[in-house]
Amino acid sequence: MTKKVIIADDALHFRELYATIIPQAFPDVEVETVETAEDLVSCVLNGDYSLIVTDNNTQSRINGAEAIKQIREAGITTPIYMISAGSAAVQREALRLGATEFYGKALFDDETFITDITKHLR
């Protein structure tokens, strides 16, 4: 079964970055990208993903933390990794709502990220 990852970020640069580094490390993984948290929730509720990656600020009606909340309330246990420029308060909120891990964009280290997600994509 092919593993799939969905990435939500309103910034094209970051969507492209994550959509490039994941398949480089995991060539058999399919990557899908969306711009908004609403699109993320819709896709996750109607799809089958092995991993979810989201920003908090997706320039939409809901933010990434709310998307995490809605996904978890729907009973979906897929690992969710938030990568955001948000504050420590955003980090705490994302983890409280069910994010698996939080990374700050300013200090984002793709090697650490790839190491952390390996257990979900092998």
C-alpha cells in the first residue's frame, strides 16, 4: 500500500520545500499539497493519509490548530506535524489539541524532521 502525506501551508515556498524533501527521503511516498486548513480538513476526512503536515497560519477561516482539533474530533489518529512561525503558545495549543510534534519555521531543520517522520513512512 502506498503511503500518502498531505501538506497544508499558504506559502508556496514552504509547500514546495516540504513536498520536495519528503519524496527525496521516501521515494515511494505520494505527497499532496493544499493551501488552507479548510482544504486540509476536507481532504483528511475524505482520504487516507499516513502523515499530515500543517502550518498554523494558513490565511483561511480556520487555522492549523483548529484543523488539528477537527481532525482529532473526527477520530482520526494520523500523525500530525505542525511547522509554524507561531509562538510558544501556538506550540502548546497545537500539542494540546493532538499534534504529534511542532517545529518552528525559523529553526526548521529538514534532517531532524525527516528523522522524526521516518517511523510513520517506512
